[in-house]
Amino acid sequence: MWQVWLIFAQAVETPESRSGTNLMSQLNALIPDPSSVDAAIENRFCVRAFLPDQVPREMLEEVLRLASRAPSGSNAQPWKVYVLQGAAKAGLVEKTCAAHDALREHPELESKFRPDYDYYPRSWVDPYRARRRQNGLSLYGLLGIGKGESDKMHAQHQRNFKFFDAPVGLMFTLDRGMGQGSLMDYGMFMQNLMVAARARGLHSCAQAAWNTYSSIVLEHIGAGPQEMLVCGMSLGFPDKDALVNEFSTPRDPVQAFTHWLE
Ligand SMILES: Cc1cc2nc3c(=O)[nH]c(=O)nc-3n(C[C@H](O)[C@H](O)[C@H](O)COP(=O)(O)O)c2cc1C
């Protein structure tokens, strides 16, 4: 019995645990303005052109703290974040853009540049294939990039590796020993981050594009051999005059993806 109690006590009494009073107030807390939570969610979209304006360090720390309130299986909190700014960001941009150009010139280099995990399927099926195609056509259509204009396509894709000129680049890594479920946890963490950022006037763009160059990214950020690259993200204030930021994406209605069983 004592042993059981000890294990229980160890599990709940960590320095980070909340006191009973706080937990009760969380249970009873009314969200003062639900519409602003909804607005932060509704008005999050991927921005692909940023202003050079710096993001205050306190704002970044607050957004990361809020992100870490995400749930995770067994509260494992599997996230590890690298914040790149200034010379650290510029160095990664230079190396990755060079690699992206080299890969275009020498497709045989493909085996050198591999993502750490399959974010996308190896072979797409509908309706996802159709949505993906539509997404690409709409974005390139907005930017006036026609089919076959490979130079322009390459340049637009290259914008990923410049963090779309954002002042802050984020890299998210995961311990290779963790399970697939940690990627779910990570998704919740990233969504929290993007919504909390949005509530502060910031915008973001999650970027799996970086995953192709995970070997370059991991070396540059000084990650250990146990770390794999989950994703990158651009973060900053949006360029409101940029055409690319007028890109908006549709969603299927609730009835298209929900099955009600009674
Ligand atoms: C994990 C993840 C990775 C993504 N990777 C990229 C990327 O590399 N480059 C990019 O331009 N957009 C990327 N996106 C953005 C998606 O294209 C975008 O979320 C989708 O089209 C829906 O549009 P919205 O986010 O503007 O609502 C990514 C989104 C997620 C969630």
C-alpha cells in the first residue's frame, strides 16, 4: 500500500505540477471571450511573405510556453525547439538554398537528401491527391506561375528555404526513440504555437519542405544523433502588400468528414 502511495505521490508531486487550488480554478474558469479564441483559430493561415521586423524575445518565450501546454501521451512533452535568428538563420538559409539549387542541377543527389520520416505518402490517393493538386494550382495560379515554368516554380519553392524572409525560423526535432504518437503530440504543440502567435499579431507557416534537407538542418543547429527533424516553421509579422499572402484555402464542411453514430 505504501509503495503504491509513494509511486502515486512521485507521479503527481513534480515541481511543475499545479496545486489543488489552481487545478480547481482551471476547472471552473470561464473563458472570458470565446470569440477571440475562435478568431485566433479562424484567422490563422500560412503566410509566405514576412516583414523583417524583429519579434521581441519575451513574445517568443510566451508563445513557446503556451505551445507547451499542449497535451501529450503520458505527458512526455516530446518537443525540442531550435529558434534561429540573425547569423544562425542566415547561415542555414545559405547552405540549404545552395543544396536546393544543386539538387535541381544534379537530381542524382536525391539519395543524399532524405527526410527522416514520411510526412507525405509515397503514392497519393484521392481525394487527397486532388486536393493537393488543387492547392498547388491555386497558389501558382495566384502568383501567375504557369505549368512548365520550372524556373519560377523552383524560385517559389526556394522561398521556403529563406523562411519566406521571416525574422524567426523554428526547427522542431524529436528523439528517434519515440513512437509515431509523438508526431500527434507535436502537431498539437505546433497548432498551439501558431494560434498563440496569431493572437499576438504574428503569423506563421509550418514547413515540411525543410525535411528534405534534414541532414543539413540537424548539423547546422547542432542536434544530437538521437534527434530527427519533424518540421520547420517561419514566424514573424506579415507583409500585407505581398500577393502570396492573399492565398486562402477552402475546407470541406463538417458533414463531409463526420459520421454521426447513435
Ligand atoms: C506540417 C505542415 C507542413 C507544411 N509544410 C509546408 C511547406 O513546406 N511549405 C509551404 O509553403 N506550406 C506548408 N504547409 C502549409 C500548408 O500548405 C497549409 O497549411 C494548407 O495549404 C492549408 O492552408 P492554411 O494553413 O493557409 O489554412 C504545411 C502545413 C503543415 C501543417
